[in-house]
Amino acid sequence: MEKVCIVGAGSSGLTACQVLAARGIPFDCFEKGSQIGGNWRYENDNGTSSAYRSLHINSARKLMSYRAFPMPEDYPDYPSHWQVARYFDDYADRFGLRERIAFETEVVKVEPVAESQPRARGLNWPAGQATIAAGAWEVTVAGPDGERRTERYGAVLVANGHHWQPRWPEPPFAGEQGFEGERMHVHHYREPDVLVGKRVLVLGIGNSAVDVAVESSRIAEKTFLAMRRGAWVLPKFLGGKPIDEVAPAAVSYLPIPVQRFFFNRMLKTAVGSMTDYGLPEPDHRLLEAHPTVSSELLPRIGHGDIAVKPNLERFAGGRTVRFVDGSEEEGDLVVYCTGYKIEFPFLAPEVFESRENRMPLYGRVVSVESPGLYFIGFIQPLGPIMPLAEAQAEWVADLLDGRAALPAPAQMREEIRDYERWLGKRFVASKRHTIEVDFYPYLRTIRREREGPRPSIGTRSLRSLARSAGRARTLF
């Protein structure tokens, strides 16, 4: 079997390394930084980490763990980034992965190599697809000394993450360049000292936005939280348990309206309505957008330490900002919590491109147009990502060693179209919700794919499953 290339040694690349090593599939893993952990490594010298000092996970420890190596029982329910990074270190040491990773080595180009020979046994691309031979990909890397070298691989697993390239508002707010205060994207936020004594405006209502706003509310002169739309803010604990442990896996088999009914009841009892705190009424139903998880935001708003504002309209000159309701405030620092772009600087657009943050992949993993190109961890689950990335890696390993096969390209393309239609019905239309999945249903889908080759579109394909699950809309 030809060697496989893994791009990145963050949470998704690490589990890909572990899975392939356990299967005896040869691989090279290239990591731009000097350590493992990716986004969870505070001040990672690969330059792409978004971790800030006070960061804790928003998914419970037990659910976030890799199946092959659970987090320690003495960890808290919601570990800090320091603890998560230590967990990755222990994971790498447990499976002997560290010596399998080329550190301070950046992947600068990944190119397919078309050849006329038959495809190597084990890659399991369906009959009728244009063939690519063994060693079908040329990967160029730059080592610690800057020297470049190129090697061939039978497949490439892309695991460079999707929370490293800041996305700024498009188009920018009027008057932005003339603002006399400071502006920063939350990607670059690290320490709270930048907030001390300032009038801080936080743009957004996602998890990073509320973390920064809560931190700011304790040390800034004044904190404003501005948002385009309302959000459902969930507490981290409900009845003494982490909120994502409250509902067992069996609940995910229920239709979404039934799930929503019970979650609404629980949320109403636990915190009341969002409007009770001065937040805008969400313009979507619960479970139709990625939830914001915080046990501190609502009390800080209730204490008057955070002022809720509608979306920013323009920078009105000097340090003045104007909101869409016509009100104005003076600000010293604006923190943009406006999300991230999904980018692959080492891939040419004709090989693969994420347009408007959309990922046209079969099963959220497989590139149909570029055989042998797989993506690990490019999903945004309602739940933790790490066990899903582990399941994706297991599926890819099945495809590589012949335990499973893919359906015909036409069927895969149709499944992608079905997924796009499902997204449009299930979630708010925004760049934040282009790669959403539901945790347990998606995990079940990957497990079904691993059952083995399916002779026809009518045999438990992703597409037929999506149709049969239409009544619940919980397949992905």
C-alpha cells in the first residue's frame, strides 16, 4: 500500500495518525508548528491558534474524548485549553505518534498526478471514475531550514482545521478606517490586559464573543455586546450535569420538533426567555443555529455589566460608533467575533475550493472530483468534534485498506446536493452554518458507511437514508 500524507497535527490530524498507525497504513504527518494540538495549543508557534488564556471547552469532557483514549477522570467537566493540550500530549505518547510527525514542516502544495496506470489496490474508488495511479499526489513541504522537497503519496488527508483564518465583515462597516480606537479580530485575542479600563465593543453572539464580553465586563470601563441576530444561550450545566450529557443518545432518534419541544421546556425552566435579559428574540427556532453556551453571560447582562446593542451600522467619526437603532456610543476597542474562513492555501482551486465556506464532500469527508483527497474534521457539530473526526479517520482507513468502498460518483454528487438542501431547511442561512452536522446521527451515518460496499443506490446509501429520515431531519 502506498504511503498516505496527513496535513496537520491538531485534534483531527492526531486521530488520523493514531487510526492509520493502528491499521498498519504507512503515513507521513506534517505539522507547521513545533508541537501537537493545533488550535488548542495556547500561543502555538504555527501561528494559527485562536486559543485565549481563559478558554475552556464548551462540550463535556466525556463526550469530547477520543474513543481510543478517554480524557482523565480527574479532569473537570469542562477542561481548560491547558488541560486539553496536555491530553493531546498524553495521547501522542500513549500511541507513539510524536516520532511519526515531521514538526516545523509546512505543506505548501498538494497536487494530483494523473497517470494512465490502474489505481493502486486499496484506494477503492468506484468503477467508472477517472483513475489516478499509486503515488497519485505530489506533496511539497518546507522544512525547518526552509528547504523544499516533494514526495508522492497514494492519498492525502487534510486536517489543517477551520478556525485559523479570520473572517471580517464583508463589506466592511462604513467609516471603519477612520476609527480612532483599536480594532482586532478575536483570533488575535489572548490576554485580558487589552481590555482593562477601556470601553469595549464586542461584535457577535457566538461562544468566543460571549467569553470575551464576560471577561471584559469585569475589568473594562464599559462593555457593549452587539449582534445582528439573537441567539439561544444555553447554560453549561443543567440539573448539575453538563448540558450535552442531559439528553442521552436515544433522544437523537426523535424527530427534531419533539427534541425542540423538550429542550425548550428545559431552557425555559433553567433561564427563562432571552428577552427577559434584554437580548433580542432569536429569529430562528432552537436547534436551527449553532447554540451559544455560557453560564455567565445572562447574569452579567442582568447585573448591568454588559450592555446589549443591535448590530453596528457605521463608525461615525473619532471613537464614536453608531448602531442600527440610531444610538451611539464611544468605544476604545472593537473586538470582531465574526467567524473564520475555510481555506486551503496548499490546494489549487481546481483541485478543491471552499466557496463561501461550503465543503462539497461526500459524507463530509470525500472529495468526489479529486480521488484520494479526504478531509478530516471539517464539520461543525451540535456537540464535540473530536470523536467525529476519529470516526471519519476510521472510515477513510476502511477505504484505504479495502474494508469499505464508495458508491458511484453520480450517487455521491447527489448526496452532496441532498445535504445542501437539508442544510437550507435545518439551519439559519449563514456562513457559520455551512458545515453543520448533528452529533449522534452523523456518527451513526459514518458507522453505516463503514459496513462495507453497497451494490446500489437503494442499499442504505446516504441519500436514501436522508430521504427516510426526512420526517426527523436528524441524519446529519
